[in-house]
Amino acid sequence: MPTTQTSTGIDLSIVIAIAALVLSALSPLISAFVSGKFRIKEKKLDITAKKQEQEREFYYRHRAEVIENYIRATGQVIEADAQKNQMDFGSAMGEIYLYVDRSLWPLLDRIADYIHNENGFKAKDDFIELCKTLSSENVRTQDMR
């Protein structure tokens, strides 16, 4: 009796060839998908970093403006205690506390007390000390970072 070989109907080499074809077609798609996901995350990180840098630049620029406005207004009210100078000083005084170190607050308070008690000329020494201290902090150079 002759031996007959039973066949499953599918040749193993065809299955391997089809699997390789499918994988070769899917591989670039999967790679592109994963790469796209990472590019999106990278772009979001870049946008966040740029936004933080812009906020930081704005902070230092605005800080310098506030300090300069305070210095200008205070100098004017010390030299000429006019009503307009008092108003400029009052508006500059409120914001300065947000942008200087807490250790300078007592000095700012003394200057304000002198000015409000119409003894602006007595504030001159404290004002000069404040200007020197702020100058040593390089208010303007932080803006350029």
C-alpha cells in the first residue's frame, strides 16, 4: 500500500511569507505613529518652555519698570513735595513691595512715613541707601538673561 501524505491545505512557507509582508507593511505605520506621538509631546514641552521663558522675561522687565518708577517718584517727592509728586509716589509705593526683597520693606516703610508726615527731606538718607542696595542687585541685568 502506498503511503499518502495528508496535507493541511496551507503551506508553511506561504504563511511565513504573508506574515512577513504584513509586518513589513505595518512596521513603517507603527514607527510613524510612535514617532508622531513623541513629536507632539516634544512640541508641547517646547511650547511650555517658551511660555515660561516669556513669563520670566515679562516679570523681570516689569520688575525693573516698577522699581524705576518708584525711584523716580520717590526722588521727585523728596526734592519737591508737590501734590502731583505725592500722587505719583502713592501709586508707585503700592507695587514696589511685590518686587523687592522683604528685607527692604522696613526701609520702604520709613521712607513712606517720612513722606506722609511731610518730612520728605529726612527720607533722603534712607532713599540713597535703598538705591544703593537695589543697584547692587543688578535690577536691569536680570532682564537681559
